[in-house]
Amino acid sequence: MDMPIEAASDAAVLSPPAPAQETGGVDAPAHVAIIMDGNGRWAERRGLPRAEGHRRGVEALRRTVRAAIELNLRYLTVYSFSSENWRRPAAEVFQLMNLLRLFFRSDLADLQRNNVRVRFIGAREDLASDIRSILEEAERRTAGGTGLNLVIAFNYGGRQELVRAARALALDVAAGRLPADAIDQAALDARLDTAGIPDPDLVIRTSGELRVSNFLLWQAAYAEFVFTPVLWPDFDRATLEAAIADFRGRDRRFGGLGGAG
Ligand code: FPP
């Protein structure tokens, strides 16, 4: 390991949900999804190991979950580990896996106390068995949460998810459970990892990169995108609020003509 990761100094960060406030208007996004990018650059610019950037990225995640609770968001989805991140050096992959272990060891009780419901999207079968157990335990222990829905994309890729859904459809058709001509958008949607989760209204990508990187390809069909130059370890409530303010100024038309209504 690169460096000891102390039990989250600000593990008890989640303050109680604040009363409905400035983002409570009709145009507030119910679901914000974030591509957390720039941990490596944040560290490199400071002459620090990339590992330190990821460690500070976890702190930014904690801050963002707290802000999402305070701002009364219904859903927050974060891209924590992509299907393509396995291509990184083994030591970095190991560290990212370890950060997930440490995050839930230190923060699960707080998430529960704050009424957060945790869910994971992504392919679980390639993950180490202890990681799979952590995901299951986090989902089970927070299943009754009625506050923020925190969706963690881990070993997630949008194309891979669509392939799994296509396979599930094919199996249902082959087994006679589903007529082929009953395949429609809802049938596919119901077989995605995100089944039951509303589509993101707003997708934020940090670090100035202008790519979607295999994130929520189906679900983000009508999302508004905000790209910020802020590197993920520097992300905070103010950055989140600025992105939401930008979103609220957009004219969402969903393919129609839109207008004020
Ligand atoms: C992108 O930065 C970030 C990642 C690949 C990982 C995101 C992970 C975290 C924020 C922490 C993990 C949290 C949990 C709960 C597992 P990058 O390394 O691609 O940055 P760069 O583009 O500057 O190199």
C-alpha cells in the first residue's frame, strides 16, 4: 500500500438533513450523477503520489454526500470505478479497491444514521468476494433508508450494462417468458442495473475533460451536462450548487419545442 489511510478523520461528517431550501424549486434536479475525475492530476500538481489524490477524492465524496443530503437531492450517483479502470497499474487498482473497503468500514454507520440508501451498479462477478460482501452488506443495512439514494457505480460500464440487459431479454424470450415483440424501452430499462432508479437530470464531470466515458449511456439520454475544471479532490458544496444553478438555467426540451412550461 502507498500510505496508511487513517480511519476517516471526518467520518462523522454527515450532518442531519437540513430543511428544504434553495434547491427545492420545481426545477431542482432530483438525480445528479457525477464523473469524479482529476484525482491523479490533483496529486501530480502537488508532487504527491496519485494515491494521495484518490485518498483526497474519498474526502470529496464524503463532502458531496453531505451536501447532497443538505440540498435535499433524491439521488446521487457517483462513478467510482469503471470497467476500464482495470487497465491501470495493479497497485492503483488495489488502492481503489481498498478505498472502497475503508470507506464502508468508516462511513456505513453514518450513512445509515443519515437515512441514506446505498445501491451499487456495475458487474459484481469480477470483484473479489470480500468486496462483493461489502456491497451486499451496505445495500442490506441501508435498504430502509428513505433519504438520499446514493448510487455507487463500481466496476461499471454503460456498454457492459446494456449487453447484460440484452442478454437478460434474450434469455426471457428464449424461455418463453417474453414475446420478442414486447421488447420496448421499458423492458430494457427494467433489466438495467439502474432498474427503478430515475434517469439522471444532471451529469457533472470534473477536471475539464469533455467525455462521457461509458457512464450511464442509456440513462443520460436527456440529461443536462455540466463540465467543471475543478479537480475532484477540490469538489465541494459550492461547486455542486454552482452546477445545480447552471442546470436550473437550462431549457429542457426532451426533443420537443420546450418553452416556459
Ligand atoms: C478519476 O481520477 C477518478 C477515479 C478513477 C476514481 C474515483 C474514485 C474516488 C473518488 C475514490 C474512490 C471512492 C470509493 C468509495 C471507492 P483519475 O485518477 O483518472 O485522475 P486523472 O485523470 O487526473 O489521472
